[in-house]
Amino acid sequence: MRIFDPHIHMTSRTTDDYERMAAAGVRALVEPAFWLGQPRTSAGSFADYFDSLVGWEPFRASQFGIRHYATIALNPKEANDPRCREVLDLLPRYLDKDNVVAVGEIGYDSTTPEEDEAFAAQLALAVAYDLPALVHTPHRDKARGTERSIAVVAESGIEPGRVVIDHLNEVTVELVRDSGCWAGFSIYPDTKMSPPRMVEILRKYGTERMLVNSAADWGRSDPLLTRVTGDAMLAAGFTDDDVDQVLWRNPIEFYGQSGRLDLAELEGAVAGPAPTFEGNSILRGGS
Ligand SMILES: [Zn+2]
């Protein structure tokens, strides 16, 4: 089974996770910029974090044979902190980078006017930089938050096929299917969405424009739940080709719209360039 995890926060994970993911079939992943738990107090913290997402973390992933891509944005939660607003001005520098494949995570957390503004501004950046967008839906009052997100996406003028609305469940999936956006599902160990529920949704709505991720981060989560979902699909009678579509070809089709996925490398036709990382030379004592 080959797996492309379209949403996972490796910054919060250990090398043991990378090792287990590679053994389970994960060959590529997308790490969206998000809230790190500890609130940041200046734009400089974000710049260091974004640098890590496009430099250090891809290097770390490469040591386990995993191709690492990123999405960059000011996340909805921190969009409410006036000290973080200038992050919006930093984004263009990162949206130009080769392995940044979308603007995200954007969307709503508490649905404030500040979040409205940051959401719309970043959808406009996605259009300007010709990138897809990854939209996070709030965990509280998810149906209203999803509806409103779809409306904001429609107003922005971005093509719905270039947007994934993520963290969906049985209540919100239909709204998103009707909108033309891609549907994203984060599989968690004990909340929100489980592998058996995911299999039921795939049975009901089919395997097209569906993205399944582990969203593993600093909370209780499991980076192998993509694999567990693939196994649950097979046990439920889906074919190997169905699993390959959901866990491999769909993420490639969606993020491939950025024009920045190295398709030949992902398909194993050519070996990618050996990744190097120069940023930590200071830690090596200048040697
Ligand atoms: Zn996330």
C-alpha cells in the first residue's frame, strides 16, 4: 500500500513516527502550517516555523525516504492576535517556495471578524499565487462553520476544485460534496472520525475528490491511521485500486494542481536529489 498523507504535523512527531510511517507505506506527506499550542507573540516566531517547514522538516523526512511538502498560512486561531497579523505580509515570500503546495490551514476557529478578514485575504493569495487552498473547519458548531466556509470560498472566486475543506464528518460531508470542493477527513484515535466511519462515508459518497489524513499533531493522534483506514477499506470489500486512489492518487491530484509536486519522483521513476540542510551548520560548531 502506498500512502500520501495530505495533512500531518510532523513538527510535533518523533523520528519513531517517521520510521513507523515509512514501514506502513507512507512515501509522501503534506505538513500544513498550524497553531503550535503555545501562542506565538511575534511574526518572527512564524518566520522561523515556516523556515523549518520548508527546510529542516523535509530534511528530517528524507532520512526515512519520505517526501515532505508544506502548506503555509496564518492559522485561524492566531489570526485573532493583533501581534500576529503582520504574518500576512510574510506569506508571499514562502508561497513562492518550490515545496509549498497550497495556502493553509486557513478558515475558522471561533468565527470572529478577524478570522473573516484573514480567511478572505489568504484565499486571495491562493488565487494570486495560483495555489490550492486547505480550509480547516472549526470543531465547535461544525455545520455552521462549514457552511460559512463554503460561502467565503465561493465569494473569493477561487475554483472550488482547488479547495479542500477538511476535518469533515457525516454531518458536513454532503455540504462540501455539493460545493464542488474536495472533502478532507482527519482520522483520530477516539474523537471526530474513525476508520470504520470513514469506510461508511466512502461507501456512501464514493472515492472521488476524497482526502483521508491522520492530522497527527501534538494532541492525542496516530500517524498510522491512514494505513488503518486503507486496511479497513480492503476488509470492507474495496479494491486495492480504490485504496490507491484515496490514499495516493487523490492527494497527488489535489496538490498536483500547485504544479510543484515532483510526479516522476513520487512514482519512483527517478530518485529525487539527495536533500541537504545547511541551516543548522551553527549547531555543528562551525565545522
Ligand atoms: Zn491540522
